[in-house]
Amino acid sequence: MKKVISIILAVMMLASICVPVFAADITINKDTPAPQEARPDVKTKLTKTDGSDAYKYTVTIPASVEVAWGDTTAQDAKYTVTSQLKLGDTLAVKAEANDGGKMRNAGTASTLTFTVANGEEVVYNEVNNAVDSATTVTIADFSGVPIAEYTGTMTYTVTYTAA
């Protein structure tokens, strides 16, 4: 039994060194029939030369959104997407107000409320070059609260999905 297993292993090792022969380079010489041409396959790998994943994406979000006191117009809160993903992969981004959009001041019990427009989830396919969202923040009503610095937060959620 041991001899049979050793013979099978020897045959398997010989077969494994034969595989590179099938991937030999194409040679054209005077004996190649006319027209003399070759058709090699050109392929890409899904990894970079350093072995890391080739796909990449960047979502740039604002560090803060400042609203002047009394300004009820929509303020820019856009994010920017730049991506180069594998075929079929997607990147989804959404923006939403935390705590129902409540803004608080540490020195008072008063609150302001802001709303986020165009923060719904947007799905980006494989390649995007500096695509801006239309996300905005609005404080509709400043009345009835003391003038002070109020702070609230938003969450931008980025989800990468492989095909």
C-alpha cells in the first residue's frame, strides 16, 4: 500500500511541474506559416503590484456645517465620491440628522432643529470622478430661543458592497 501511495504522489509531483510548460511564450520564426502573427491574451489582475486590493474609493464629507444666526436658507452639506471599484461592486452613501436634528447649547435648555435634504441613500457604481451630492442642511425657525451657539450632529453612512 505504501508503494502505491508513493507512486501516486510521485506522478502527481511530476504532473505539477508540467503545468508551466502549457503557459509557454509564443515564438515566431522562419518556420511559422504566413502571415506571421501571434494572439496572446492580455489580462488584468484584481490586485496591485504590492499585492493589495486594486479597488479604491474616497468619500469626502464636510468637517462641519456652519449656519449664520437667522439664516433659513439651505446650507451646503454635500459629500464627494471618487471611486474605482471592481465590476459589479457598489458604494452606497446616505446622510441623516442625529437625534431628530436637535441642536443644543450647553448653557441653556433651548433647542433648535435642523433638517437634512437630499440625504437619502445614493448608490454609486464602479467608476465615479469627484461626484458631488446635493445634500443640504436647513434651520427653518430661529424664533423663541436665545441667541447662542447650538450644536447638532449628522451621520454619513458609507457602505461598500462586493458583487
